[in-house]
Amino acid sequence: MDIISALKEAVITLETCGLANPRLDAEVLLSVLLNKERTTLYSHPEELLSDKELGEFQQWIEKRKTGEPVAYITGRKEFWSLPFEINRHVLVPRPETEILVEEVLKACSNNKEKKLKILEIGTGCGAICVSLASELRKAQITATDISQEAIAVAHKNAQSNGVESQPVSGKFDVIVSNPPYISKAEYELLPFEVRGYEPQAALLAGTDGTEFHREIVREGASYLKSGGWLFMEIGSGQKNTVENILNESNLYDNIYFRADYAGINRVSIARRVTTGG
């Protein structure tokens, strides 16, 4: 079977399952399988697939039919234009999290030549810390996670992207985190391809979704230098709650928020107060 016929057959199969982007899913799966750019699938549509390639592609389509995320099927996901290894021990990196990386880089823009100390809490696959390390080559970046499986994935991604991790010690110029921020009620409404496959511990965050933000605000202050910055990704509708948490702690000032490209407040930014700490 040639490429275009295999794609057409796959798209029809995925359309019957009601998936949101059947053509994109099929194209991504086949391009990864063949190690080609998606655009080249259509520049050489008559190219024949081997029996092995066709069989594996059809197996991947069957997995996608069940709702398994494309990134888990292929074992990879691009973030910040970098390749990351993905498995079911870590969340699939979302495009909106690049906003978090953008804000950290913006804050560090005048200190790129300094050896900044940055701590990431809850690194998952390492997408945030590795992306920051690729831009801030002189920074010392420490990544932590309660999941040993996630740390193993992050370590491999750090190595494959030419950066290394550091042990936690001392105080930091920046703390960054994309913590779990899904409430119990919201979790039940998540699409099956998220709820059924991605690690629950990396999603759930108590009754209002800010359980981990509270801990990070409180505990993180002792690891931040005076005048250091705290960056946290937040969920839709959580701005006021997180703002109150930061204000009531009396540990931070210069509190503000950054919306993503859908207009949702996505990142909270706060500076450790410069007196007494």
C-alpha cells in the first residue's frame, strides 16, 4: 500500500471514532513511524510502505482508536522545538506551558551571562527545565519530582538535549513549577484520553485545584533568594485564588499574571520580598 492510501484508510478509521483531529493524528503517527516530516508524506504520496511499516502503522491507529494519546503511542513529543521522550509516567507537555518558559526567560533576560540558580518543582518529562537550560547555558538548573519514574524520563531528556541536572542545595534566583491544578470535580469531566492514560498524581490537586500552589508558595519561599522570582502555571479560573494565596502569605510582592494565547490567565509571577529574606 502507498502512503496516501494508508493515510486515507487511517483517517476514515479515526473519523468513525469521533476523534477531534483524525487527519492530523494519522499524519503525525505515520511521519514518526517513517521518520519523515509531515509535509513529505504528500510530496511523495506514491511511495510504498513495507509490510512491516504498514502493520505497525495499523497497530498505532488501533491504539489511537481507543483514545491513547499520540505522544504515548510514538513515545515522543516536541516542546520548545526540542524533542522529548514521553511515556505514561509523565504528562504530555502542552503548548500553553511554553508561556511559562517565556516568562522565566523574560525575567532572566538581563542576567543570561550570570550563573543563575533555577529550581523546577515537579519536572515530569523535563520539558520546562531542559527548555530553560537550552536558552540559559550558564544557569544551574535543578529539577525535582516525587515520581522516580518521571525523574528517570527527565534525566534521559536532559542528556539527549545536551544539558545536565544538579542536586538541590542552597537558595535559588528562580523557582518554576507547573504543578497539578485539576480539582476533583474537573477531573471527572476530563476527556478519556487524558483521564484514562495520563498519571492521575500529575493532574489532581484537591478540591479547588490549588493544593500544590499553596505548598509551593509557603515552602518555596525558604528556597528563594531575597528578590528571587516564583513562576507557577495555573488553571482556568484560578487567578483570584492564587493571587489571594500569594498576598496572604506576606512573602511575595510584584504579583502579576500572564494570559496564554487563548486569553486564559496561565502563569502567576511573584517576587520574594526583599526584606527579611
